[in-house]
Amino acid sequence: MPRDRGASPAEWPGLDGADERRFAMVVIGDVGIEVRATLPDVRFADLDADRLSYAPARAVVAGTAVNLARSATRCFRRVDVLAKVGDDDFTPVIRRELERLGAGDLLCVEPGAPNGVSVMLRDQGGGDGGGGGRGVRLLVVRDDPPARRLTGRDVAASAARIADADVLAVDGYSLLSPVSRDALHAAARLARDAGTRVAFDLVPHDVDARLPADGVLPTLALADLVISEAPTLARLLGRPGPTTASEVRALPPVLDDAVPGSPLWLLRFGPTSLERVLAHQRGRPPIEYSSGYRHGVERAGFGDRLAASELYWWLSED
């Protein structure tokens, strides 16, 4: 953790980017096309028939790798995206977006395969403030997207770029396929051998319902930093999801017992599991800070803005 323990990453370097771009990052994750819409006049719980709703809708290049890169390019001097993508009309669109962002293209194209497509719909969240402005999110993702077929050979082709980076950022979606899981572990070992730090984002937030703990813990043991919603991590370790700040503060000893080494844990918590962060590292006093998220702040993309600032903050310790 940075020596200035009074600073929050949301304040410095800040959620909108750093004054000085530093450090190099390689991001491994999903890349595809996503259609997004927020439905201002719909609550999913009330639907009992077909419904036509007019709302702002847009198609964007998205996925965990692109979403983080979009924010990280505002802080980092170099950001490379390593991902498996398809081979269709969306492929040049994806490449143009990476170029527009100023992110390096380490994409691995799978001949003849379609790109991943997802649809994200968020409802009005009650309309009376009861949902905190968050709403309920429905995310539909194409089954078996190309990212699940990233291989160790694909990673090896970018070994020099990973070794030259300050941080390798990976996430839990790669654990959902044995092929991409092996590639993630190969990348993490390569990074650690080269002195590149490894940051792991524990998603999806219901990963505990998709994988057993022993399918995730080996990855946590390879990480130097882990970002997670506190309830997700608690459930994965067989504990009830914490509902109060004091219950979140009781998690660090459990983490130290479950995972060897001394990764920095960034545990997000609060009414929507995003408002506050508890930073814990074995042998050091924990710190707690506000993420800057509150009612009225756009939620889409906020977690990636926060993660980019946290990674820059963390690397700045040296």
C-alpha cells in the first residue's frame, strides 16, 4: 500500500486519470461487442408480458479487458490488451476502438469464429430511490465466446510484452474455461518470473456459484493484488456474505489463513458493494477509503475507473 496512508485512490491519482501517465500494463480478458440500455420505465419484477420500451441504447466495444483499458489509458503510459477474438465484421471495429483508445493490440484472432456479443439491460431500480439508482442488471453473454479459448501459446506470443510491463491485470472470467484458465495461470507465472506484478479481479460476482473454492484459490495465490466485492470473497471461502462494515473488517484474518503470501486485498463493500474499500495486506495495518461512488453517479464503467486508479496508486508505492 502507498506510504501516504491518508490518500484515497479516488482522490489521487483520481477517477478521471493521472496528471502524469506512468507504468505499463497488460490486460488479459474478454473483448467483444455489447449492446447497453437502461430502461427508465421498466422494473423487471413487474413484467408479466411482452413489453416495448424506448430508451437510449448503444452498441460499444466492451468486455473486461477493453473496459479496464479504456480507463487505464488515462493513467498509464502504456496499456496492451491481450485477448482472443473472433473473425467477423466486428473484428476491425474492435481493432479501431483499441487504436482510438491508444491501447496496444495483442489480439489473437480465431479464424472463422464469431466475436462475442453481450446485451446489458438495467431497469429503473424502483423509481422512488429505493434501488439507490442502481437498478437490476440483466447481462446476457454469448455462450462460449472466443476469450474462453485463449491458450498458453497465445500468451507465450506476448511474453516479452508481459515481461516488460509493471502489472498484468487478469480477471475471473478466464477461470470459467479450462483452456483460458491454463492460459491465465501461464501468464501469471510468466509475469511473476519476470518481476511483473499480477492483479486479479474476482469476477463474476457470483463466481462462488460457478466454481468451487479450489477452482479459484490457486489463482489468488498467484496474485500480488486482488480486487473483490467483499460478499463474493466471503461466500467463496464458505462464510456468509458480510452485511455490515464490522463484518467486512473481520475478513482479513480469514484471507490470511486461506491464501499464502501477502497479496494486497481491496475489498469493496457498502449498500451496493461499491461505496467503500478496505485495503488489507498481511503484516500491515489496514486502511479504509471511500470509492467516490454515490447515488447519481453513473455505475457503468465506475468499477474500472476505480480499479485503474487503484492500480496506479498501488504501483506508486515504489
